[in-house]
Amino acid sequence: MTSQNRIPLAGVIGRPVAHSKSPRIFRHWLTHFGVKGHYIPMDVAEQDLETVIHALPRLGFVGVNVTIPHKEHVLEIADLVSDQAALTGSANTLVFRDDGTVHADSTDGHGFMENLRSNAPDWDPGQGPAAILGAGGAARAVVASLLNAGAEEIRLSNRTRARSEILRKEFGAKVRIHDWNEAGDMLKGARTVVNATSLGMVGHGRLQVPLRDLSGDAVVTDLVYAPLETEFLAQARRIGCQTVDGLGMLLFQAAPGFERWFGIAPHVDDQLRQAVLS
């Protein structure tokens, strides 16, 4: 993807975007591999998104990450949409091809799965039901990746039931809906439990789902990574569950973009993790 005559540029587009840890991830890899490139955070308003995306390739950009609130809108702008992005209804990685076309992909599901496989190596998505809290874009990627990996039952609960119903309609009978006020009940017998809401994140409300029916043999993960150990994960750990924080998902979802833009497959390791946390 890189050229000897141009310094390749990449970045992340969102609003807000100043809080993003993605620049730390890419700065670490660019330095580690000695790549003469740059990764730039860009705060872009919704009404400017299409204009900005079409202008970036002419400025030397090879691609960008996309975050809230633009992950769904970019599918309407892209010339090519991957099967994974179409399935999840959103994209977080854009590749600008030499002919000017924009290719949209979603690597969120990849990041989710690799985080669990790396940090809970004995985890098997086919061992039992998965319980997912939330039904937004992140939950959609989680549902798709778990079903693709062999999960036989997905229990889903969201504060707005209508959003859960949309996912059941799209993903089929393996998705079973639970009302939000009964979300704690769906944890009984679950072997994989995922918080895919923003509840528990710094600046957001608490995740007040009772964990009384949560079994100690479950693998529990939270897509929130600020704080690194959420109250939800701390409670699950005290019950005896193996817990996996959300930072790894962020790190693993970034790797495919770096490889496509800069031509090098990067490493997700403790050195990267510490660089992001420092």
C-alpha cells in the first residue's frame, strides 16, 4: 500500500475523537517497524463526512478507521462493502485503493474473537449459550462472530427491546430475546457473557444487571476498556469467572487496518498494551 514517493497517511474519523487510543496503537507500530507514515485523529461532523472521505485519498491517505457516530453512514459512501461489514451493518476500517475507490470493512468481530482466544485460550464458543447485553453496532458484530464460530444459542437483552428484535430478525432463531428487567435471568447456564453496552464506562451510568445466576465457569468480557476493569468484570471475577477486559478487542481490531495500509502484519503483545496504557 505504501509508495516510495509519498509518506502514507492514515487516521481515525469520529466525533468526538480526541479520547481515542487508536493513535497510540498506530504510533507504536509505525515506530516499531520503522515505517515513515502518520496516523491522525480527525473530528468530522456528520454533514461533512462524505466530502472528507472522498478528499482524503488525494491528500495521501491510504485509509482510515471510523468510530462513533459514523460507522453506519460510511456504508452508504463506500464503493465496495465487505461481507462482514454488510452483515454487521457498520464499518470501522476504510481502505482507499489506487483507482480511488473506497472499500469498507468491519474488523470489530475479528477483534472480539482474537481478544477472547488470546486471553482465554480454553474458551470454546460452542460449549454453551452466550449472553449479550446490548444490541447496538458492537453487539451486532459480537453476535455475528459468535454464530460464525459455532455458538448454538445467543441470549440478547437491550434497554430498548425493539433493537434486540431487529437483531433476531437479521440473525435468526438462534438469537433469543430477554427483556432488560430480566437480563440477569439469562445469565443462568451461560458460558460466554458479554457487556456490549457503554454502561460502566467512565462518564456513563452503572451496569445494574444482577449477577446472582452467573456461573463461575463462564468467560466474561466487557467491551468497555475505560476503566480497564469495570465493576461488571470485578464482580464476575469475584464469582470465579475468567474475565477478559475490552482493551484487547481495540488492539486486535486495529491490526488488519495497519497491514492493509502499510503492508506489514503487526504484533498484538504486552509491549503494545503497555504503550497504549501509558
